[in-house]
Amino acid sequence: MVDLANAYHQAGFRVRLVTGRLVERNKPLNSEIEIIKIKKYDKSTTLHRMLSWIIATFQIAFIVVFRFRKSHFIIVSNPPIATFVNVFVKRRFTSLIYDVYPDALEEIGYANRNSILYKIWSYCNRIVYSKAERIITLSECMAKTIAQYTSKQIEVIPIWTDNTYLKPISPEENLFLTTHSLQGKFVVMYSGNLGETANAEVMVRFAELLRDRLDIVFVIAGEGSQKKNIAQQIEELSLKNCLLLPWQDAKMLPYSLASANLALVSLSNSAGRIALPSKLYSLLSVGVPILGICNKDTELAHIITSNEIGKCFRFGMNEEIVDFILQLSVNKSLQVKYHQNVLKTSKNYDESNVSKFIVE
């Protein structure tokens, strides 16, 4: 969002960024861009998540209805219900879809296609998309899912990362490795949201199966509703090879991501058509091979297999995954091959993608 706001400002637009929190990395938000603060996204529990969605949506609605009446809005699907604001007002806007709802509600078991909630949300989608000047999403799979709600053209613009901020760091210079005494270890990492659908707890299962291999360490870094449960599992199993950490701040993030020899990115069974984890692109920048857990027909699986940047497995293939981890941990040539392929792939997701948003 910082890159996007800066790009519009550089193109000559007057830009206002509406957000719950501003996280700046190596490139700050231009000082001439106005920041309008709303409710911070709270992922700690499902209830807190929903409350933060509702409060933020009302705040966004107030901004859209009563302020900046002549502005063009880029409405991001986070919070998802914020897109409903455009049902009731006449404004020029672009829909930027990161997660496809209500399909995501069906994925996590909160609503099925015959429910009132699902039908109302689908109806609102048709209205919103019919009024949008542009509809933009992250992948072809997501575009196909959105197409059920509109006959309009859907643009696919992948997420990008800053390959100068996030880049490979040698073990000797990696502060994260030294801080946590991980030098010389084969690090398998999960970094990101620890919510109900994240599947991060599978890392505990891998650590249990390899509990006698202390040269292999499983690092879980993040926050979310499942963190307490993961911590309890680690303690009950007395795992010495599993490290649970909080979110890493912007200064440490390049080091933490680059410390991994293998990184877990997962998507539940049907989520590949409604979402694509943004963490994937950051991991590409640092050159880390990807352990994908997802269905083979997802966008995630396509990126991993077509570019040979790791390996994909279906859910429940824990023994096969552990065998792959063991193989990779001792096969230096395979590590180098994946590393080089990952860095090559990262060039497809660099900052040049931001220019695709700017139109005359």
C-alpha cells in the first residue's frame, strides 16, 4: 500500500491513505500523503476480527459518504465488508481484491452457498462489481472466481516486493540466526498469521517426527488465535527443535526471512481459488525454497512447480514432507538449485508491477 500510494502521488495525484496502521519498511510513505487512521485490524480472535471489520467499515463509510466527494477510491477487500460501502453511494472507485468473499466464508466453514449470508453477500458483489471502474486481483485463479459475479474484465496484477529491502543474507551476517543461536542449523520456517486457517500448527507435527534431529529447527513466527494452542503443543511434547516467536519488526524481518533454508506456505483445500498468501512474494525475494501444502490445481502449486522453487504436497502427507525436509537438509546442490530458481522467479514480482495500477 505504501508503494501504491507513493506511485499515485508521483503520477501527480493528491493521495490520502486510509489505514488502521502504517508499517513502513525501507521506503517511507511520502510526507505529502495524508494518513487517515481507522480501527486497527485485530486478528487475535474471531470475535475481535469481526468487530474490527465492522468498526473499520463504518469509519470507511463515513469517509466515503461525507468526505472527499469528488475523489476516486481504491477500495481494498480488507476488511472484506468495506466493499459494501459502494452499494449505497455513487462514487468512482476501483475494487482491489486480495481475498474473495463470500467464497472465503464457505472455505472456513462459516457459511454455505445456500445460506442467507452467502446469498446476500453474492448479491452485493454483483452490484459492487457492476459499478466499479476497474476490478483488480492477484491471480488468474482468483479472477476466475470473481468472474461468477461480473461479466466485466478483471485485471490480474500480482503483489510485488522490494528486492533491495528483502534479499539473501549470508549466515555469517544474519542477526536473526545469531540472536536465536541458530547458526549451523537447517531452519524450516513459518512466518505470518497464526489464525485458524493458517495451518501453522502442522510445523509442530513435523518437529515431533524429527525431534531427534536437533540440527533441524522449526521456527514459527507470528501472531493469531492459534498461537496459544501451538505454544501448548510445543510444551506438552517437550520439543527442543521448535521455536515459537512473535511478529518480527520491520528491521528484523529481512534477517528472519533470509534465515530460513525452507519456508512453509500453505493453502487449505479450496483456498487456492480465493486467495494467494502474500508471504510467498517476500520469501521469493530472499531466495528461500518453498514447502507448499495445497491442492495441485491452485495458483500456489502452479508457481512452485512451474518455476521449480520447491515442492508441493497435499494435506496429510506428513511422512512424505518430513522425507523431503531430510533430503533437502543434506543435499547442498538441491538447495543451491532451488535458491537460484527462487531468485530468478522473484524478478517476476518486483516493483515494476505497481506501474500497472496507474492509468491516464
